[in-house]
Amino acid sequence: RFNASPDSTGAAVTSSDLTYAEQEMLNALRSEQMLHGRWGRNTNSPLALLLAERSASFGVAVSLRGTERPQGMLLLLDPLEGDIAPTGPDADLLLSVAHQISAALESGQLAGALRAMTKERDEMTRRAFYDPLTQIANRALFDETVTRALAKLGTSRRPLATLIIDLDNFKLINDVHGSVAGDQVLSAVAARLRAQIRKFDMVARVGGDEFGILLDGMRRRDDVHIVAERVVEALHAPIMLPTGNVVVGGSVGIAV
């Protein structure tokens, strides 16, 4: 149950569990669209329990229908006219209002469910195709992207290249400085590699200390050597760690 009450800036919303009487009333509204009655005639009925809980003598409960079960209820207590159940146009109006509220609730739930599903799907995709440590593509996404790029090579007629980078001193750094420092080195290397490529190229972690770069649609075949030289230079720049600066270095293999 969500309760809204006004405050100085707007409305404060708090949540709480449904009471026993509310749960029983919702169960009763599974098979009935509208129920009415007064407290005291059948004190064990769900509606009587609900009225007693609210210190009311008479009430009408209307189901806010959902796809599988009631989403809630519209509850009218102690009408000015006394113990008179709504009939005719009054009942039709009440049911119409309940239907509109139900549709709005269901629409909101559907939108929320779609957002949650989209978020979950995106998260599953991220986990399937991105390295959790460096936040760059993993080997699966790299292989898939290279395969797609090769497939369209016949129509694009522009050369593409892959670079495979193997870090030279990573095992030594990992052994001397520890695995946490090793993770920091890998993250720093990933950031440096990303800085050497265009937005539509790809850098990926394809192994423990191996990285891959895809240059898709180069103007000239020799452009790959320019990128490779920048990569080697970036890898030989010191990386700052809490335990001191380290130089990892790397070897690059190229296929055009």
C-alpha cells in the first residue's frame, strides 16, 4: 500500500504492507466487481472487517481489475445519503471510474515492466559481450564484429585491419605488485588503447593480457602502421600505481 500525504513542497509518499482485512477484501473482489454492506450484519465478511478497521458503518468496494487479479480497490465509506448502495447511473459511473483507474495502473505497470525488461536485457548483453574489469568489448564481441566487417568488405572496398597486442611485462608486474595492481594496469591499458582509435573502431580484451583492435574502413593500408606506432608508444609510458610507477610495454601483430 502506498500512502500520499501533503507536505510543504508537494506530497510525501510512504509504503506499508496490506492489512489482513485489505488482503481478504482483494481476494473477495477476484470474483465480484462491486461489493457493498454495513458493519455488524456479518462481522466475519471481508467488507465488515475492512469497515471495522476504518471505523466506518457502511461502505462500497469496487475492484480495480488487472489482467490476472485485482490491482487494488476503490473504497467509498459512509456516503452522505446513508446506507444506500449505488445503482443505475451511479453504479455505472463508479464502474467507469474504476475501469479508467485500472487502465492507468496497468499502463503504468506495463511501462515499468518494459523498462525493467529493457534494462535487464541491456545488462545481460553487457555481461555477455563486455569485459567486466576494463569495460571494453570482450573476445566474443570482437570476433563477431570482425566477422561482420569481413563480410561487408566486398562492398565497402576499404581495407580493414586487426591488431593483436600482447603485454610484455604484465606477469612480472602482477607477481611483484599483486593482482589488484594488475587489474589497475589492465584498466589503464584499455583506456590508453581507446584513446588511439576512432569512435567507430573497436578495442577489446581478447585474453588475460591480450587486447585486440579493429580498424574498420581505413583510407590507406599504411594507416594501420601509424596506429600501431601510437599504441606501442602509449604502452611504454609509465603507469602510476599506489606502489610506484611501472612500465608494461607490448608487442603488436597486424593483419590487413
